[in-house]
Amino acid sequence: MGSARQDFLDLLRDSAGRGAFVKLTLGRYLGSDATLRNLYVRPVMIHAGPRWTFVWHHETRDITKNFPPGKGLNQVERLIGADFGTANLFTTTKDAQLEFPPGGQAWLKIVAHEASAPPSDRHDRQKARYIVPGATWLQCLGVTTSNGMVREGMAAKFKQINRFVELLAPLVREAPLPADRPVEVADMGCGKGYLTFAAWQHLHESAKTPVHVCGIELRQELVDDCNATARNCECAGLEFSAGAIADAVVDPLDVLIALHACDTATDDAIARGIKANAALIVVAPCCHKEISPHLVAPAVLAPALRHGIFHERQAEFVTDALRGLLLEWAGYDTRVFEFISTEHTAKNLMIAAVRRPQADNREAAASRARDFAGFYGIRSQHLARLLDFPLT
Ligand SMILES: C[S@@+](CC[C@H](N)C(=O)[O-])C[C@H]1O[C@@H](n2cnc3c(N)ncnc32)[C@H](O)[C@@H]1O
């Protein structure tokens, strides 16, 4: 045994950390279960987060069990060379074979091959992750462990930023971004910077021109922490600035993103994007407190909206629908969709707006926004005020 076994485990740990682990098979069973043949292990993403699925193949049946990646790795460590005499690891760039010959020295053979696509880690095998868990900034922000495993309590956040970036990627390709200077990106109300770092990594790696990303956040201590992490992890072109969204100096601004900026901070962010003529504005709104007390139910809806829950949901709908209509009026093609399943968060709506080459038919768009607000008795709303758009 010795270093061959350790090198094999290091390769497994490293590939898992980089999202490159495809499959592990353990064979030549040495234990006392007469029906067990072999064990297959592969990474999957389930609702509870990333897991390693272990399938024990017996003569007439299979037994399947999921483990968090850290525990999965411990299991494998315990089993190879003890319960199983051979192990084969498949990664996106290398395959490795570890053998424990009876009475002899363990040996390891590693074969590099052309890079294949990262494995789909979902049970339904549909989507690859955009942000691989091996990045050092994920470790510094406490999303992953030093082994590159997503921490138990951070699976939802990891999934959320992956999904945001997954949706952002095609929008960035679609938006009319400048080709002759660095693309300027701002993440408004960036908090601890999870999305800012994730968006930076994706854009930095995929954009044709250099990218400069700035996170704007009210709380100075979070900004200081994020700047320290960006420096320590050598994230070139990523910085954080303290202040209110409404006062942030962002000029030029090409891509504006905001994930759960509180209440009307989402309106501040959208307005900043519109005023800077940003090519792309992508926001996932948070709480919707402003409209609720002013929402006057149209007569036909009044009996339904006397129920608090309907009233609240209607206030959310009216707020976000009005934001979409105002973006249309401002010259943006706007789409609204669910960005992450409701089982992860109720704040799961995304508004994505791509600037049109020319703002056309503004009067018709203005009428639509005004008629909509009027229907619900809304006479004033934060984004409309910021855009000097009279709702009455
Ligand atoms: C719910 S957190 C979301 C943080 C981050 N975007 C994320 O999703 O992980 C909202 C953040 O927005 C910040 N914030 C709220 N209003 C703001 C404003 N007007 N200007 C700047 N930051 C603001 C808060 O301090 C908080 O950190």
C-alpha cells in the first residue's frame, strides 16, 4: 500500500473539488459478504445538495445510499485496499487504476486523456454546474471546505448562485455589450459577495473582452471582507465598494445584477441600470413592502383579496409586473420567470431585461404601465418615481 493508495485518494479528492469526478468503481471484493460483487460511486446533486451515490451490486439486488461528499470520501478511504482489492477512478481528464495484488505492493496507473465535459451531477442528468466547488474564493467565503466540498448549510446558496449564473450566461451573450473596452458589471446589494464572485468567475473565464465587476453594499464590514477575499484569491478585476445603491458611482455600466436586494433597493438598482443605459439588467427581487398598504383591490377582486395571503401575493405580483412594464417603457425587452424552485426559496422570481437597439413606441408602453397601475389603485411606486414616470 502506501503512496499509490494515497496518490489515488488525492486524485479523487482533487477531481471532486474541481467538479471533474465522474465515477469510481471498487472491485475484487475481499470481505465476508458472499453475495457482494462490487461498488460504484458517482457524484449527484439532489434537493438537499451535492451527494455521492454509492451502489453496492450484489448477486441479485443493488443497494443504493447517498452520502455528503466529505462522508463519501471517508467511506472510500476506509474501503479501498481493505474491502476491495481494485479501484478504478474516472475523471474528466484522467483515469486511474489502483491494484492491491495479493501479498504484493499496491500499484497505481494513471492515464491522461482528452478533457471530456464535466459530469452532470443531477439525478435527471440535465445540467452541469457553472461554478465548480474547487475555487479558492468559495473556500474563503465559507461555501466549501478545504477539500473543496460544499458545506452542509451552504448547499442552497451554492445552488442559487450557480442557477443565477447559469441564467445570466445566455443573457450576456444576447446583450449588446461593448467590444472595445472592458465590460463593466455591478452587483447591487451584494451582501457577502457570493453572487459577485460567482458572476466574476464566469464572466472572467468566458468573456471575449476583459471584465470589471464591482459589488455595491451598504455594510462596510462586508465590503472590507469581500475586498480582502478578492485580494487574497487574486481575483483580478473584482472589487467591492461601500455605499447605497442610489448613490453608487457606476459609469459606464453594462451589466447590472441584483440578488434579493431588499424591498425598494431592487428599484434603486433597476433605476441605476436604466439611467446608465446598461445593456443588461437582471434582478431577483426580495421582500415587497412598498406597494402592499396602497394596493386597492378592484371591486371584482376585493372579496378574494381580503385574505391576507392573497393580498400579499397580489402586492408582489403588482410590484414586479409594474417593474417589468417600466423596463419595457424604458427600452428593454423584458422577461420574468422563476429562477429557482420554490422549495429552495419563496423569493424565486427573476426579471431579465436586455436593452433594445432602439426604444420604440414608448407612448403605448407608458399607457400599458399606467393602465396596469391604475387598475390596482397604485398612484406611486419607487421605480416610477426614480424614473420620473407619472403613474396617474
Ligand atoms: C438579502 S441580502 C442579499 C445579499 C446578496 N445579494 C445575496 O443574495 O447573497 C441584501 C443585501 O443588500 C444590502 N442592501 C440593502 N439595501 C441596500 C441599498 N440601498 N444599497 C446597498 N446595499 C443595500 C443589505 O445590506 C444586504 O447585505
